[in-house]
Amino acid sequence: KETAYVFCCDKVLSYEDPSGDYRTLVFAQDKNAVDSNYLENNFKYLDLTAFEVDFTKVNYGDVKLNT
């Protein structure tokens, strides 16, 4: 009977990481330390502009409606 184990690894891309094309390579290794062929995947990490605005800190002074 053959048994397979699945290992996962999470890699979180930070907003500070550069946008662009990324490549991942994975392989398996048997109990005799023999490596499998590499599997390759590519993905594009898109750039995004985001900012936080806090309008509760803005002093608007006297505001009159419809004037």
C-alpha cells in the first residue's frame, strides 16, 4: 500500500511586496530522498492604491446648509 502526505505552506504577500509576475516551484520527495519533477505555476500580483481617510478629525468651522 502506498501512502501520500500533503504538506502546505502559506506565503502571505504584504502590501509592501512589489507587484508583478511571481513564479512558484514545488516538488515531492520520497522516503529515499528522491525528488520528483518540479511543478511550476505563475501568477500576477496586481498593484493597488489604497488609503485611509478620517474625516472626523477635520475642523470644518461654521457650516451653513444651502447658502
